[in-house]
Amino acid sequence: MHSRRVGALAGAVISLSALISSAHGEEPAWKYKVDVWSVPFDTKSATRQMEYVPLAKADKKYDICASFPHMKDSYWLAADYGMIQEARRQGVKLQIVEAGGYTELNRQISQIEDCVSAGAQAVIIGAITSDGLNNLIADVKKKGVKVVDTINGVSSKDIDAKSIISWELVGKTIGQFLAAKHPKGGPTVEVGWFPGPAGAGFVEDATRGFQAGVKDSAVKVVEVKYGDTGKEVQTKLIEDTLQAHPEIKYIAGSAVAAEAAIPIVRARGLDSNVGILSYYFTPGMRQGIERGQVLAAASDSTVMQGRMAVDQAVRILEGKDFMKHIGPSILVITKDNIGSQEMTALLAPDNFSPVFQTQ
């Protein structure tokens, strides 16, 4: 039932709208449609759709720290934008640290420990691995610090809340989109899957979901290639795969892989023969879709995940009611519906540069 409902939402517009009138030049609050898990932290449990309404303002200037794997691409820039905007709107102190890449687990652990030592009352974690931070999270909890899991996902049950979608469902959604174009019984089409770094929770989940999404269709996954979400790495993986499998009809995976694929496909004269898809949405995917270079990209409303994580942290610190496990409803964006999307919920503005703390 969950998958069918998400599919129905694929072309829908989920609007970001003012809820509270602006006063004294302050940004008004917002509301957004989310999926709420019936059993928190169990992504396989049933969900229902609700409208998320944040606090108007925090009661105190709480000290919150957010930890990212890196700030090397526009995806995490969108998360940064959402968190910074929400922290400013609510009037809390927010510091954002980034570890430098998916190989830097020890640095992420050290940075979070430093945040807690410096007085952070809550930490928001975009984890490098699903299991690697579990001992740290247990230690942080013992110190009375609140923990919100966002975007990538951790397996720890010591967290207080999740602002996160199911990456398995995202992968399945983009897989089902492709399967619908090539149903079972038709000519077999080959696809190469380039999801990102091995071991990262979101990558493994998205891969499992994509494979489930294309099951019982004419789509055949001929390669799954893992690698860091840097364009140079992804370019090499794609070139090697096209060399080994010249009959590939689709390149699918991370937005970085999709961006890397565009010039490769063009240089080989395969524009009309090879389709490109991504399981998340970035400015590069927006441009690619608008230009007809990218067939489709799923979106997890990254900006809104960041906003919600900050609001959850504030609610927990204030002892107010909060939703323990939420995530924006998934969209599949194509050339047909991109013009109707509310981009301020999905991407940072074009002129936005990384901001690492609020004043």
C-alpha cells in the first residue's frame, strides 16, 4: 500500500506555504506534507501522511550541533540551507561540522565529541555509516544530550527522533519508474547502477530498493558499482562499465553519477540511446531534466528534512510533543512536472554558500 501511494504522489506538488504571518521582518513558519511511521525507527512499518507544523519560535537560545559527512556537493548544501534557515527562524544557536568525506568516520566521531564537550544540548547527525556511530550515540545519550538522526540513517535505537525518508523506498520508487517503461515480457534493457560509497546506510538501502523496484520487469541490472560521491570517481566507474557493457540503455544511481554520465554519454554519441536517472535531486539534476539530458530524479525534499530535524531537536529540548519518525513524501521529478515543483523545499538557492553557524 505504501509503494502505491508514493507512486501516486510521484508527479504531485507538495507546496511550502506560510502558516504564521511574518512579524518584525522574521521569516514566517511553514508546513509540509510528511510520511509518519507507525512504529518509529522501523522503516518497514506502515506510514500515514500528515502535515508537519513547526514551532513558531524556540523558548530559549538552545545550543545545537549538526554533523555532516561532507559539504562537497549541492545535496548537503541543501541540508545546510534548511537547518540554518530554521535555526535562524526559531532563534537557536546552530553549529554545523563536516567530516570531509565518507572515509572519515573517526573524524566525524571526534567532531561530535567536540560539539558535546563544547556544550551542545542536542546533536543532529547525518551519519557516514549506519552502524559506526552507535557507541558514540550511546555515550552521548548518557550525558543527557538529545540526538536526531537525519538523511543517511543510523541503526542505533538510542536516538530520540528521525527526520529521514526510507532510502530503500526511494530506490524502489525510481526502480518502479523505470520498470513501468519496460514491463515484463518486453525486450530486455540493461542498466548500470552507481549508488555511491559502499557501507553507507543510504547507499545499501537505495540499492536494495532499486533492485526490488525493477524485479519482474524487462530491466536487467548488469553492474552495481560502488564509489565515493566525487565526480572523478564516478566518471571512471561509468566509463569502465560502458566499456564492459556496450549495450547498456540506462545509467542510474547517485546525482553525482548522473551528472558525470551526461558528458560521457554525449561524447560517445549515445544521447538518444542511453537514459540517465538519479535517486536524489540536486541543481545538476534540475538542469539536466530541464535540458532533456536526465530522464528522472527522485527527491526527498532535502531542505525540509533539515528544517524538520532542527524543529524536532527544539521540541525535544523543550519537552513538547514531537513526531519521532518522519520524512517528506517522495517525489519523482521529470520534464513533465518539474515546472510545478516548489524548489525552495528541495534545493538551496543558487546564490547560497555554505554556512557553518548561526549568530
